[in-house]
Amino acid sequence: MSAPTDNIDTELFRNIERLRQLRIEHRDLDDVISRLSLDFDVNELQLKRLKRRKLILKDQIIRLESQLIPDLNA
């Protein structure tokens, strides 16, 4: 039988790994957007979609970080 702390540790590890993946994807998107912004023939719709995806990732990162970091005012 597994202890409740094992489940918490497993969930914590999953959340930390998910946070790492989100940060990597966000950074990669930032690089792609920067390179595309330098191109005069860039597809503006594609660029807007990438920027929107980057904002969504940032929101997910912030939400996950707030779950992982305890509230200091509590």
C-alpha cells in the first residue's frame, strides 16, 4: 500500500516536470518569434498565432508556479 506522501511527491514531481516543459516551449517560441520578426516576408497571421500561444504558455506557467510556491501571506 502506498503512503499518501508518495502520491503528493509524485504529483509534485509531475507538476515540476510540466513547468519545466512549459518554460522550454515558451523560450523556444520566443526564439522563433524573434527570428520571424526580422523577416520582411513573414506571415503575420502565423506570427500572431505564435504570440498568442506564447501568452497562453505564460499564463499556464504562472498558474502552475502559484500552485507550487506556497502563499507567503498564509
